[in-house]
Amino acid sequence: MMIVLLLMCLSTPIWAGTGNSERTDVLLTEAVLDTASTDSVQEPASGLEPFFMDNGSFRMDLLGYGVLRNPVEESILNRGNWLDISTWQTVVSVRPDVDLDVNRFHFSIKPRWSLVHQTWTRGVQDGDSDTSEDFFVNEWMARLMVTEALFISYGRENLQWGPAFLISPSNPFIKDNGRDNPKTEVGGLTYARLLWIPYASWSASFIANIDDGAHTFFNPFYKKYAVKIDYTGFEKYGSVIFSHEESGHDLVGFLRDGLFPMPCCFTGKPVPE
């Protein structure tokens, strides 16, 4: 048994921009003085700065937290702490988010940098400590609006839906939704998607999960393909997901809210052969 104590949490937005050129958070243009006139003249800035101010947004979060564990040494699953579970862990993470919208094109990227310090007081590594850092791109996505009813996208995403608490049984791609520990992020998977919206209340998504991306699976990864049909009405919604895995496993998932007496329900059922 493991007792986890969250000692310190800090999530601080450093700066967020919305693409509004009237923002006063950061001044990206320069005022120059016309020597031939007594009035100061505001010249438009050149380069990428005004372009990003009009079309992009930027946000950065600084997150820090600590974890104190008490691994049971005589456990059948971890005798003598052979799993090398650290007693103390300190994590600092820098999480910038960048978005860019140009006409029918949208691009987003979420690079991540983390610093982790661990200390062991039990097991083979008793008395040891270690500090490591990592830089990676957790998510990125490029999307094209073909028409007002048709979108295609490709990239690495944390694709989630529904209000499930600890896991998402209806999600055929990944069950972990990150709600068991909101301070950590779920690694993005690589998807190719096509979204069709024939009516305001109905939409259909055709999704191909072709790579495990930044996520680590305990079991071998297999490519998956799914069709997701969504209905959204006044104070109610519902979805059905048909999926196929290259390993031969097929799945049908449902989620809904407000369509039946119970507030929500999630089921995943293998399709009988």
C-alpha cells in the first residue's frame, strides 16, 4: 500500500494573450519621433510580432508540487521496495501553450519542460537521490476548415470527451483522462481526424489513432480507427462510438447526459463475432 501526500501545489499563469492588438500586457510596437514634426508618430511594427498579435495567442503556466510516499517494504508486490519507489519527489514544470489562426487554418503547440528531483529512503537505492529534466512536445495540431461544415486535422492530441471521473470507458483510444491527478498531464496521441457537421445538433467524426505519441502504454500499442456520432440538444447530449483495433478488438462505446433519467452512463462492449 502506498500513501501519497501532496505537500505543495502551485499553478501560475505567467502571461496570456488573446490575439487582440489593443492589449496592454505586452507592448510589441515602438513609438518613434518624427524629427520633421512636433508630434510623435506611431509607426506599424514590422515582422512577425503584429501578425501574431492579430492572429495568435500565448499562455504559460508554471507548476510546482511535491509528493511524499511511504512504500510498504514487505508487500508481496513490492518486497524490499524492488520497484524503487522514491520516498520524496519534487516536480517543477513549465507549460507554454501557443495557438495561431490564419483564415481557414489553425495551428497549436504545447511544448513542455520539467525538472524532477527524487530521494529514496528504502530498498536498493536507500540514501540515493537523482535529478532529471525533460523537454518534449506533449501536443500539437494543424487543422484546416475545408468548409463551414467540414474540418480535417492531424497532430498529437489529448483527445477526451464526457464527464467520466477516473477513467473514460467509452474512449477506445485511451482510458486515462488525467482526473485522478490534475497536476499531471495525459500524454498526447497522434491522430488524423475528419469532422463533419451536417446540422447544428449533429456531427460525425472519423478518427485514426496512428501512433502512441507522448503517451506511455504498459501494453503494446495498436493502431485504432473509430467513427463517433454526436447529438447536442438543449441541456442534453449523446454519443455513440464504433471502433476497430488492428489487433482485432472491436468496441462500441456510449455516453449521454440528459437523454434518460440517469445523469450519465458509460459502457464499453466488445462486438460479438
